[in-house]
Amino acid sequence: NFFYKGRDHDGALVSGQLQAVSASDVAADLFGRNITPIEINETKGAGDSKSRGGKSGSALSQLFQNQGIKLEDLIIFTRQMFSLTKSGMPLDRALRGLEASIVNPSMKRILRDVTQQLEKGVDLTGALSRHPKTFNQLYLSLVHVGENTGRLDLAFRQIGKYLELERDTTKQVKSATRYPLFVLVAIAVALTVIMMFVIPVFADTFLQLQAELPWQTVLLIDISNFFMNYWHVMLGAIAISWILFVRWKATPKGLRTWDRRKLRFPLMGNILERIALSRFARTFSMMMSAGVPIVQALGVISRAVGNAWIGDHVLKMRDGISKGESLYHTAVKSGMFSPLVLQMISVGEVSFNMDELLEEVADLYDADTEYELKRLGAAIEPILIVCMSGRVLIWALGVFLQKRDFDRVGTSHEWRD
């Protein structure tokens, strides 16, 4: 979080707060908004309350966080703002009406605070930027462009379409992975019940028979004993491993490493990569059509793709463009795009319709993602069948071999009698 002061194109003093990777990113963002920065300071929570206008600013920034605000709530708000701004209704009146109609209490508090800021003379972008967990940098950048061009309704329409595509993609991924996850959970539950409740009963029976058991049965009994004796150790190890993993992923290096490895996952890696590249192309297209400078746009996009590894490549593209390289050459050096996509970028750069071609690139990636998601179920189903068959085979071998030894022991006792 950075607190800045600067002068706009009219020479008026402006101030506010932005989220960025570094102070240079904040400066590039401000120059893209036609604001000349005078002062940029990094803020660190409550200790910066004085620089933001006293304790009330810090308290509000802690109070109005993204608590219980879902993507669907944000989509509804954006749609309503598009309709209200298109009709020419004043912003404060529109937000008052939305506050009265929205059910979500967290969203109500945010809209109340935004309305109060508007009544104090703060622009809409500055008022929304007080809630970075709800309105990300992409949202704020497009709203700012809409305010400066007088087409705020178009900005909200673009944001609404983007959010709807994000929602649809998320639903497709969840739908494709719901069945495999359900089967895996069912296998885990069944395995736990068998190991902890079923096999111990058979083990006691065979212990009384004193029969020589086959190695498959002995292995099942040993695994069951391990479950029975060390289940609490296993749960503790899983919990500790999960906590360590979450903490490691929270670090910048850990997040980049994890996001890089996700792209190499079998079956899902290509889908995740296409989703990230689709976000890159669609967001880039939106910001180009809105008139956002390309350097500022790439800085925002690097945090909007949803993958830190790809975001680093986008930042390298931004650095190359800042040095005077063309978008096509920086895209080639990034190694992220297929030859077809690179060709479309090259044509768009020459013909000056980059936004339209990037939109087509995003549609291409979305079509590939939808096709891969449909294939995902067909590809995972044989793997799940093999896993289920293997578990049933091991269990059946243990049971039938146990029964064979039981029959052998019974026949031997009858012959001796």
C-alpha cells in the first residue's frame, strides 16, 4: 500500500492510496492518470493513520474489508452501476439507492463509506480504492479511465463482462473437478473405515485360528494396525504439513514457485495456463480499448492474471516496452504464447487494432479451455476406475485368500478328528 500526493492536469493537489509492487509502479500508474507525483510513501497499517487523515482513516480501512462479499455480489453491483450511470443519475444518489436495496451487510457498509467519500469531494476511484480487497487494481483503473473520459457507463459494462467471464470460468473448473474430488473423498472414507473397523475383526479371527496367512493378508493387517496405532500422528503430520505449505505459499518466492509448478500438473496444468493467458489477453484488450497507457496496463495485468509466475513474465514484457522494444518482441521473449497468438499480436501492432485482436486471442483461449475442461472428465474417469479397481482387488485378494486358508484349516481339523 502506498500513499501518494500529486498534481493533476489542472494543477490541483490530489492524494490517495494505491496498491502496487513498488513505488515506481505507483509513479507509472499516476503518470498514466495524468497525475504528476510529488510524494509517494509506503504505508504499513495502523501506524500510517496520521498520513491518511487520523485514526478514523485507519479504523475504516480495517473495518471495510472484503468480509462475505462474493463475486456474484460484485457482478450485481457493477451491473446496477452500469444501468444507473447510463441513465445519467448522480453517483451519490445512485449509491444511496443501491445501499438501500443490497442485502449483503458488508456491501452495504462499503457503499455507505463510498457515498460519504463522494460527498466530501473525493472522486469515485479514490472512494473505491479505500476497499482494495473488494475492488482490485483492474477495477479501479477502468473506473478511473471512465471518469476521465466521461464514459463511466462503458467502464462498468466492460468490468461487468469481465467479472461474468471470470464467474463462468470458475464454475466450469468446479464442475469439471467436482466428480473426481467426490470419488477421491469416497475412496479415502471407505479405506479409512476398512482399515480401522473391518480388518481388525478379521485379524482377531485369524489370530484365533493360528493359520499361516498369505503376504497380501499380512500386509492388510499391518497397514490396519498402523492406522489404528498412529492415526493421531498421521492427522497431526497432515495438519502441520498444511500449515507449513500455506505459510510457504504466502511468501513471494513460494507463491511464484507454486504457481509455476501448477502449470506442470498432469491434465490440469494446460487448463490453468490457458485460463491465465485468457485473463491476460482479455484484460489487456479492455485496458487498451479504454485508453490506458500500455506500461501502466501491463503493471495492472501482472496482478490480474491470477498466476504469479505468468505475472513475472508480464512485468518483463512491461520492462522491455519501457526500454523501447515492441510488444511483439517482448511477447516472443516471454515464451508464453503460441505462434498463432504471436502472429495476431504482430498484426494488431501494425494495424493499430490491438484491442480487437487481443479480444479474439482471449476468445481462442476460452474455447480451448472449454474443450479441455470437457475432456478432463473423460480423461480422469479411467484413472479413477483403475484406482477403485486396485483398491477392490487388494481387498478381495485379502478376503478370499483369508477364506481359502480358513477352509484349509477347517478341513485339517476335521481329518484329525
